[in-house]
Amino acid sequence: MTRSRKPSNATMRILNCLVGNVDGLHGYGLMQDSGLASGTLYPILKRLSDRGWLVKKWDTPSDDSGPPRRIYKLTDLGRKNLEGLRQEQMADPIQLKQGRRV
Amino acid sequence: MTKLLDSFLKFAATKLDESHAIWIEDLRLEARHIPQGFQRQRFLWSGTKSAFAEILRKSVGPKRMGQILLNVALVLFCFVCLVVTMNLADAAMKATFSILLIIYGIMTGLSIFRLKMMKRAAQVFGFGFFFLWVLFGTSILPLTGLNIEFLRAASIEAAAIMMPLYIAGSYLDWVEVADAA
């Protein structure tokens, strides 16, 4: 059974970065935008992907600039849930101010 | 260094289940697109730490990890008592620290083999030492000639140490139940 725990601050930061990028982001770009370390970022991306909040796609470089890499894009479910979470945060100003784990 | 970190991540992926192996593989592939060596190392290093933590969590588990930390603390207590006992000249102080050494030794053994019993022992010893502290403060016992202040300090200190040991034992018990749930 999946636990319905609300996402952490780090998760919210990732979701907020992804929502502004319709084409999706690479892991490194996401790391730079969110300010999170890769060791924090990738397990969260895995969890979000498992829940269907985001989708992973392969990006194969056309030139010989390296191996294929993943692009992470928010799904419609992810967008919908993020919107719900934002509204919840707006409704609870203490939570918003403290930025605590929700 | 980069190769070493990459090798560790590759190894970690084989030790973890498939879902973790996927994110580790994604991280390794992404690292090859980072141009600067230092940035790439930092990227891999953070991933390595996370993968290592995951391996520890999987193979050791929170209860065993907590038990190891508790045992380390108790062994340190024993070591301190042993060193102090060997370097004291006063017979009463030496005897006090010898008794404490035995008690901490018992607690160490119980924390390894019988955690539930350690909890009970911590309660009993805790109350016992507290009772001694109160007793030494009164004039019921004919303790003339002994360093009462030292005995009181030693007994209240031992009672205070028993309290976190009891809390640690309860927590580790709870972790097991929480893990199963």
C-alpha cells in the first residue's frame, strides 16, 4: 500500500522547477535550478516517477557529445497535484512561512 | 577520482534493487555530460553518498544501526570507567568505578543480546542509583569517613546515564515495530 505522505520541501522545489519547463529538464539542469545535490535529487525523481507525477524520456544527442541522458517532464497528474499542494500551502500561512516539511 | 566514484556507483547499483539501480544509472549517464571535472566529481560524490546510505539502510537497517551506536557508547563508558579505575588511588573511588564498570558491562551485554532486558535493567539501575543518591543525602547510614559528595555525584550521574539508555532501548524496540508496519 502506498503511503499518502505530503511531499518535502526538496520535492516541492523540484516540482516548481519542472512546472516552468514545458520541454522538461535534464538532471544536471534540474540540480542547478533547484539547488539540490544530485544525491538528494535523483532518489526524489525516482519516487515522483513511480507515482506518475513525472515522466522520464531519453534524450539522445544527435552529435557524438556523449551517451543518452534523461529528460524529466511533469505529467498532467503531477501538475494537478502540485496545484493542489500550492493551494494547501497558501491556505496555511505558517507552513508557507516556515517552509517546513509538509 | 571520477572513475573511482563511477565504479562505486556501478557497484552500488548491483547491490540495490532495480528501482534504485535505475536512478544510479541515470545519474552516471548524466555525469558524463558535465564538462568540468570538479563539478562532475561533486555530482558523482553526492550520488555516491546517497547510494552508500541506501546500501547501509538496506543491509544494516535502522534498528541494527541504532544498536551499534548504543553499543559504541556503552563500550566507551566501560573504557572510561576502566581507565579511571586503574588510575585511582582512593579505595572507595576505585570500588565505585569498578561497580560502575561491571554495571556498564552488563548493560553492554544486554544491549547486544537482550535489548528488552536492557530496558528493564536501565529502569532498575536508574531507580536504584537515584535511591542511593537520596540515601547518601540523608544521615540514616553511618557513612563517616567516606567521601559522601563523590558517592552522591557518582550515583546521580549513573542514574542520569540510565535514563537515555532506557529511552534508546524503547526507541529501538519501536523502530522494529514501525519497520514491520
